[in-house]
Amino acid sequence: MKFLLYTIFPLIVIPIFTSWGFFAHKKINHYAVFALPAKMAKFYKDNIELITEKAVDPDKRCYTDSAEGPRHFIDIEDYEEDGKNDSIPIHWSKAKEKYQEKQLLKNGIVPWQINLTYQKLVKAFQTKNYNLIIKHSAELGHYIADAHVPLHTTKNYNGQFTNQIGIHAFWESRLPEMFSERYNLRVGKAIYIHDPLAEAWLMVRESNRLVDSVLNIEAKLNRQFKDSQKKTFIERNNQLVWTYSDRYANAYHDAMNGMVERRMRKTILRISSYWYSAWLESGQPNLNNIEKIKINSKQDQIDIIGRKPIGREEWM
């Protein structure tokens, strides 16, 4: 949950919050299913609609649960010592010894949330609780996806300190919606992850190394375009939205030379690999004879129109 768009509809301003965009989160979870081995694939393919739709449940909870927001990001800079951020203890218990829990929650806990959700998925497999397998698989995919977004790893998460407000939604929502149909999102087969917590920190640090590029490329492009060329109204979900123009989006996307596609591909492979690893760690329960899960689609519905997330301030 890192951005705010104002949707204009006859004299009404409606805030819409998402991370990676609902569109991208759903597409990522969807494609992760196709990287699973045969012994898991049938169960996940039979339930692919739920895995896809429930990919955005963590974002929706940000409107009702004050504890949810910090699970989606981590501000790496606040842990730097002597210009390095590898001083953060990767284990939660050690981190709490070094920093107050209040500070950890303020700065975000996404790598620890990934590991916690992974452990919940292992337990769901062990107990053969198929509803929870779906729930934790979908939500694990969400947190892993967030950790692959560079701007989820910095306190300048929406360019608010560099006069680039709006860049978060631009990078993680506008660009995937415009260009993902061109991407190759078939990523091969899932692999075993030996240390899920260490892998979560690896993806966070990978993302953080891209922050300067995300910001600097847009800043350079901004100087080359007139203000009137950068933003426009577009129709989105039958409503007019003030956002970056197609021309500006194309230029930014080209200048990043495939960065968004590469992050999406890595996300998909890692999500599938986490699912696979949880299944292996749980003893490889037989999933082939499970009927399609039936969950009341209304039970997780949250009406977010006109509401603001609880906690961290969002930026346009």
C-alpha cells in the first residue's frame, strides 16, 4: 500500500489505494501457478481464480486493520550504519534486541512478514487445511510481490522528498497495466528455497539497489518534457483519472530498459518457489484428489470506496 490516485467522477474525488496495483498483483499470482510441478499444479490450477482474486486481500485489510500497513514495505535507510544496510539482523528476535519493536513496525516489516506467512503455509499443508492453503498462498504472493518493488524499500517511497510525487503509482501500477501484455511471464519451474527468510532479505536488497535508478531516470525524463505533456486524463474502470500520459509512460518504460518486466518475472518465480518449498517442507501432502475449494466470495469483501487506509500517510 504505497500510493494514492484521485479518480475524478462528476464532482466526486475518490481515492484508490493499491500496491503493485490490483491488476498486477492478480496477474503475478495467476502466472505463478504455471511454474509449479505436476504434483501441485492440479490443485492450484483448479483454484486459480481464488489464488488470483485473493492476491489483493492484504491491501484491502489496510482499510480495517491497523497492523496490516507495515507488512508491505521496509524503509532500509533507517537501518543504515556507516552507509551500509547489512547491519540489520535478519531474524525478528535479534532485530527486536537491537531496535525497539515500535521502530521496526514504523519502518516496515515485509521480509519478516514473508517468512511468517510462509510458515503459516507450511502448517496449512501439514494439517491439510485446504482453505488456508489458498489463503496463505495468495497472501504470501502479495507480500513477495511488494518486496520486489524498489519503492517499497525506501522512505522516499513516492518521491515526496525529491519532488516526484506520484512516481510510486506510476512505476508499479500504470506501467504494468500498459505494458504487461507484452511481457514474457512464463518463468520456468519453481525451485526449492533453502532459507525463506534469507531469500526475503535478498529480494528486499535487490529492490533497494534499484531505487536510485527508478528515481533518477524519471527525474531526467521530467526535464525533457513540458508539464502539459506529462499528465492527462485517462478512462479507467469507466471513470476519468488524472495520471501520466501514454507518451510519458512509454518514454519512462523504454528508459528503464525492461526493469518492470524483470521484477515481475522474478516475483512470479519466487512466489511459485515459496509455494513449492512450503509443500516440500510439509512432507509433500497429496493434493491431486482435492475438490475445488468453495469459499464464500463475500466473506473477504471490503468496501474500500471513499475510505482511507489506516496508518501510514499515502501520497498522490
